[in-house]
Amino acid sequence: MKHETWLVLGMIPLVIGSPTAAAGDVAAGGKTFAAKCVTCHGKDAKGNPAMAKMYKVELAVLDLTRKDAQGKTDPELTEIVKNGKGKNMKGFAGKLTDAEIAGVVAHLRGLAAH
């Protein structure tokens, strides 16, 4: 019984600290997005028309604010950022840390409000 109590008590700082950590992740994620994703997805994440033309895809494919992109779960978005999607989007596994990828996903979630 003592072990279970300590386990629960040990998790309290993680739960209490989560909102602050998430807010930091959003800011850091925005910086990572600006450095790694803007070229294709644009500053507003609505897609870069020049890149859509170059890759011969509809601009909507690069738009991360659209409903179907925002409807993906965090694990789905994490998977795409890590491992890429299709032939044009290369993954960032080994180039970004898990924390950086989580920050990008948090940043993308913030785009739904705009």
C-alpha cells in the first residue's frame, strides 16, 4: 500500500506542471515550426503556393489549418512530423528531439484558434 501511495504522490508534480510545460512547448514549437516547416507550410501554416506548385500538389495539402489536418490526433501528427508523409515530406526523426516534435504539435494545435 505504501508503494502505491508514493507512486500517486510522485505523479502530482507532473500533473501540476503540465499546463506550464505545454505553454512553453507552444512557444518553442512555434520557433521550431518557423525554422523547419515554414518553407513548405508558410508562416500562417496555410501552405506556400510556390512549394505546392513545385511539388505539383494542391495548396490544401500543405495547409495545416484545415479541418482534416487539425482533426488528426496528437500521436498521428507526431508520427507525420517524425516519419514524414508521402514522397515529398521527409521526416524529422533524428533531426528534432521528441520534445521539439511535441512543441511543433502543440503549436499546430494553437493554429486551430486562428
